Amino acid sequence: MKQEIKDFDDKKIREISLDKSIFGLESKDEIIYRMIRYQLAKKRSGNHKTKGISEISGSTRKPFKQKGTGSARQGSRRSPQMRGGSVIFGPLVRSHSHKLPKKIRVLALKMALSVKFKEGKLKILNDFKISKPKTSLLRNKLSNLKINSALFIDGNEIEKNFKFAARNVPDIDLLPLMGINVYDIIKRDYLVLSEDALKGLEERYKQ
């Protein structure tokens, strides 16, 4: 499994071999789906809320007498059938997150990396250094790489000039190695790793 390491001008620096246990797995849609669902569930705020009958302000007195009005009997203005009343079995503030085994999470990440490699949409750069924190400069670099939509993964810290230059570029996401995840990999067209990020991935997941 050969992969070229290039610079920001799309010039080949050298060629390396990628680890098959990380970049050579067969993809299974159900594994990636489970991981994305797990991530999106954790992102949900879960702050939707309606008031139950005990939370509605109002008197406990009967709104009108039991008999003789021609209307159905009522016991409280806070009842759900009354205007301004409560909601029965409505949504409550809660967490939508659920558990997913660590083995599945690691496997899904490896499969996402393998998908990008097999599609030819994995690029490895020696580093993300640019001379100035200018968006126009970064756009020129991206055009050299023929990239319109990509997730860039750096080492423990993202290079400062690159970070500032990329803020105004649409469809370009940046993450340190610790933030790498399946959803962001699948979301963008290309995955671009720095050499530091590649070393970190191999150290962490190599079998």
C-alpha cells in the first residue's frame, strides 16, 4: 500500500507504505452508520421541554359546575384539553446519547480511513506550514492540490498561519489529531493528513 507524501505545491517528496491494519480494511456501511448515528446523537442538545400538569400555574378550582351547562365536565383549567393547559407525555430535557463499544468505534474510524484511501481521496502532506496567514495564499495552495472540500488533520496542534488562513474558506475543516472522527471524515470529499498526524494514527492504532 504505497502512498506519496507531497508538499503544498503538489510536488512529490517521497513515497511511503501505509499500514494495512489501518488503511486496508474492507468497508461495512452498517459499522460506519452506527458510528455516525452515535456521534450525532451525542451532539443533540436534548433541551426540548413541555410543561406537565404539576408545572402549570392556575387554580385547582373547577372551571364551571359539574352539571347543567351542556358541556363536558371539567376538573381543572390546567388539564391538557383546556386552552393553556398541560401536555401529557410531552418531551422532557434528556440526553440522546447512547453507548457504542470501543471496538466498534475504532473499527469505524479505520474503515473511514480505508474508504478515503481506496477512493484515491487521501492525501498526505509533509506539513501544513504556509508563510502568511492569508486566505488568498491558502486558496492558491488548495488549487494546486485540486481540493475544494477537505478535512485537514494535523498533529497535536494546528499550524497557526494555516489555521487563520482557513477560517474563511468554505468546505475546509481543520482538526488536531485528537479530534479525528468518522463523521467529519465522511462529510468532506478529501482527507488530508500531515506527517505528524499519520505517525500519531499509526502509533495509536497499529496492530
